[in-house]
Amino acid sequence: MEATKARYQRQIILPELGQEGQTQLSKAKVLVIGAGGLGCPVLQYLVVSGVGHIGIADDDVVQLSNLNRQILFSPQDVGLYKVDVAKEKLIVLNESVSIHVWRKRWSTIDCINYFKDYDIIVDATDNFASRYLINDACVLLDKPLVFGAVSRFEGQLAVFNWGTKTKSVNYRDVFPAPPQSDEVLNCAEAGVLGVLPGIIGVLQATEVIKLITGIGEPLVNKLLTYNALQQEFFTIQLKHNPEAKHLLPKNIEEFKNTNYEWLCNLNLEHETEIDCEKWLEIQDSLILVDVRELTEAPRLDAYNPIEIPIADLKKNRDKLSEKPLIFVCQSGRRSLLAVKTMLEYNPKAVVYSLKGGVNGMMKKNII
């Protein structure tokens, strides 16, 4: 008891928080979806602050390109699942915290099965399919959501679906429908300043602590934006969007049957994705085109790919349009854009995207 009090003494002496607030933290249950750039600082600060029960969900493995911003990981962790590494290192920080991990991409069924076990949901993901999935589940299942997002030099933060009598706005009030996948780039495509996820992630952890303990004014009905180049914060007031309500699933069954990956995809008219197993069976009939930047690793030399970064594809597509192709990138997003680019040029082109990209190949141990 004395050791516990000593650990949190600097928080407990805050009159706004006190021993009662620390006890609330110890009883709280927080689910963090995403253990990357945002998830790492969120998890670290929730753990050292004494949040008693934490869930972590992520299906990705550690890569060298993560290490400039995902500060829980080191070069020795490359190739290991992020959730496993995170749990091991977080327990070292505070062994009194209970941590449960899911080594999987979060689904509608997971939301239905597990959201009920947590008080607060933290969205630390980096893709629109997950953001809309998590938001819609929080509205449907009545869970507060602490949202964060980063790209290049700018980050966003908000608290959605908070309140007992009148719910605050949710993500769809701000962004009613997903953009097309070629309209907004993720961090792998647009880049991100390494410190930026740390700043936004720490702010997310702060909002979680405020919601648990009731201190301060949570970022409800507001969108906080941070620009690292100008070192500026500004806040936008948010209002309910009447049109957004009609875009939310009406019940559990409708939510369960919603395909968020498709919803946030390119909406192409025919099947364009091939998984690793199918590709290996027919790889001799398809030319592999790697649309990643030439600096991205690991390279695919063993498969003799044509290497054309996505930014250079349009000026090279006349050289490729008569050949059956399968595009590959790091996660499967840019390769879908490559498919769309080729089909716009030649609607009859035989072109596919390798589902899951290089990340999927790594998980299947084929590179």
C-alpha cells in the first residue's frame, strides 16, 4: 500500500485528483485499438498513471520503419507482434496493471463481444475502415471514444460520444462518409514527423484520464488540431450533423453485416484483391509490380518485381497495360490505387492487388 501511494504520490497530491481519483484510475478499464505511433504513448502514460485494466488490439508486426515514432519498440523487436512486445514492456513499467491483448485486426464481431468489458475506447488506428468501424460501434454500444489521427506535420484529437443525457457529437458528425482511398494518404504514403504521434498520443491519454476522474473539461464537441511546423494548436467547435445520423447502423444486426473494408475501399466493380496463398499458386502468370518507394524495406528481390513507385505509375502505365499484373505495396492500400490507375487507362487490363501487401507476406513467412 505504501509503495503504491509513493508511486502515484505526485498525482495524489493534486487536489483535483487526490486519492479518490487515483482509485478511480485503478478500477478503470480502457481498450486501445492500435499499438503504433499513437498507441505507444497512449499505453505508456495510461500504464504509468495507474489505469488498472488495459486492452490492446493490433494485428501488425514491428518493422524498421516504425522505429522513428513507435517508441515502445527497438530493432530487436522487428518481426514480432506489436501487442506481444507492448505487453511485455508495459508490465515492466507497472506490474500492477492488468493487460489483455488481441493479435488481430479489429472487427464488428470483436466490438460486439468486447466493448462491453471496457469503460473507454481509444482509437489509435491509422485507416478509415477502422475509424468508422470503431465510431459506429461506440455510438451503437454507448461507449465514449477518444480519437486521434496524424499525418505529415498535423494531428487531430477529439472526444466523441460522451455524456449521459445528451450524447456529444461522434466521428460521423465531422466526417459523415469515408473519403475514396486515393483522396487521403496514410502515414506510409504521406509520411509523418516522428514526434507528432507522441504529442497527439499523450493528449489522448490525458483525455482518457480526465474522463475517468472527472477532472477538467474534456474535449467534447470540439476538434483540436495541432500543427507542428507552426507549433500551433487551434480548436474547432463541433455540432451534430442531421445527415450523419442516417449513415449510422440502426441496430446490432445491421452493424454486424456492414463491411467497413469495402465501405472505405475503392468500390471497384470487380474483384481486384488476391491473397498471398492464391498469388503463390498463380504467380507465374502475373508480373509482380512493387509500387512502394525504393527506400522501403524489406525488398522483394527474390520475386524479381518491377519497381515503380506509385507516384511514377501514370507515366509508366503504357509500358504495362498489355500485361497481366499484380501490384504490391506495404499494406495493400497503394496497390489498390495502382489497380484503379491502370483500369482508368485500360478498362480491360488484367490487374490485381496483393491483399495485405508486404505486411501480409511477412505474416505468412514468405519473405
